[in-house]
Amino acid sequence: MTELPKKAKSAENVRKPNLMMFLKPTAEKEYYRFRLLGFRSAKSDRDFPFIERYKHEVWTEGEDGKRHTESVVCPVTPFVKAKWNGDPMNDCPLCRFANANFGAWKSSNWKDKEAAKKNREFGRKFEAIIPVYVVSDPTYPQNNGHMRTFAFYDKEEYKAFKDLVNKYTGAGNVVFNGKQAIDFYIRYELKEEVKNEGQPNEYRWKHPVLARMGFADKKVYDIPAITKEAVDQFPFDDTYYVASTMSELEDFYNRHVKISNDDIPDEDEEINLVPQKKQEPIVQKTNAIEKSEVKVDSDPVSDLPFDDGSEEQAVKSDKEVEEDINDLLEEEDETPPAKKEEPKGEILEAPKDPMKTETSDDDIDSLLNDIL
């Protein structure tokens, strides 16, 4: 073996108990039936039978490939806030992130869907956790006869539940624990709703809604399994009456919200990927007309500077054009006669210099037109 196995029959595996029941829609007249548990614990200062709290929760995939939820308790939870050293709302990095996305969603006139998604995904969620003894579970009978919990996630539903408890206890009924009490029943049903009816973005969706809840006050009876010893061993407070530390909140934020930069190389490993600026070729500027030696078989016009499209030509003013013409005429007058040399060996006739005074006025005009 190179590491400790995660599961072993010969070793004790400490596993967090799974107490929560998620109530599912059932057929008509099929109800979850519970006996409510009301007790205090020597392990906490809880003074109310139910635990009301806020949490940040995400769905994630475990090493086994199965999806599950991970959550932290938000410090705005009343029993956490009472002992929190600081401002819970501003201290919680998940609240800050969700609130910033809500602001972006609002400023976009409720059109920024990505901001809305992040606000909904990482915002704090309310839950009220109810401890119960399961009399009948129509969807998973294995829960029958055990102490479990279920939760309300809608504040209005939870308020209606508390009002119902107050109503029945106020009428003299016992609704908690195992002695001469009545059962609580509840049922959810699947409801289909149409959104944006008649619009191009119309869609239908189904979701569970609370159909009915109440107390079976026609039957008062004992449940012997609900004893003080059994209640003391029920890890209700250990599981739910807990607070997340600041380091736990930050770790949750870093794992599920913050973008990791671990894939960015260290400074000494960086490669400069900024392209070097391409050096422009140096073009030497010349006058419009230059004196140059005319080679044999050359075209006097084609040897002059011209626009081949490779460089942008400057637009000259009328005065500059006039000066170029005067320079050309002066060059025609100042060109000295070619010096004759004694022939050596075979006598070749020297080519005529097209820039000599033998050039006619028409040729000069034609040449200037080509240049201009």
C-alpha cells in the first residue's frame, strides 16, 4: 500500500451523518408524516426548536464522478452574526461578489444574464431546518422510524408553517415529541408553468410547490422511540448549528469563484511574445531631376525618378513646380560639351547624350510632362 484507503471494512470510517430529507412531489393523498421534535441541547446556546440560517452553496463533482453540494454558513445568519467580530455582510467575500453582480445586473436594466446567473448562484440562500421523527416517508420508506430533518427554503412557506404551529399549540394541542402529541403532515406536487406566454421566448417549466400541510389532530398518541436518550444522541446541533470561519469562507471563495493564476509562468520563465516593430526601409530623398550618367541603350526618360507605387509621392505646390522647371532649364544651359578622347584600339562611336543642348524644346516639354 502506498496510501490509506478511503474505505476499508477492517477500519472504522468516521462519516458525517446524512440527516436531511429533500421532500419530493407525491401523488394526491400521499403525505410525508412527521412528529416534530422540540428540544434544547447542552452543546449549544440554541433556544428555538428550529434552526434558521443563511448559506452559500454550489454543486460540484466529487472524485467518484457524482455531483453533490458544498456549502458554507454565511455570517449574516442571526446566531453567527451575534458573535461575529466585524461587519458580516462586508466581511463575507461571497456576499460581496454576489452583490457586485446584482449591481451589474441592475445597471444593465436587467439584461446582463451572466451577472444575474452569478448573483443567483453565489448569493446567500435561506433555509429553516426542522428536526423530526419520520412516521411515514412515501418516497423512501427506509427513513421510517428514524430521526431526520427537512427544510423550508422559502420564507413565506416557513412563516406559514410557524403560524400553523402557533395556531395548534395555542388551541391546547401538543405537536412536539413523543408523549400524547399529534403528527404533522405535508405534501408537495409538481406544477407546470408557462413563462412569456405568446412571446417568441415562451417556455414551460415544472417545479415542486407546496400543496398542503397541517396537523392530524384527530389522532393523539405516543411514540415510544422518542426518548431523551435518543434525542441527546441526535446530532442536530453538531450538524447545523455551526458557523463558518473567515478562512473557510475565503477558501470556499477561492475554490469556486476566484480564477486561478497557477497556469501563468514565473517571471524568469516568461517569453517575450511582443512582436518587434518592423524597421521601415530608409529611402533617400532626391530632387525631382538629377544629373546622372546615361548608359548605352538606356532610355533617358526611364532613368529619371518616377512613381512606381512603392512610395507615397508628395504633392508639390505650383511654386515648387515652377522652380523645378527653372532648374531644368538652367541645367540645360550649363551642361559642358563632352570631352573627346583619343580612341584606343577599336573605334566606337560615342552615344549621343540626350541631356545636351541638342535636345529640342519639344523634347524638354515632353520630358517635363512625364515628370509632372
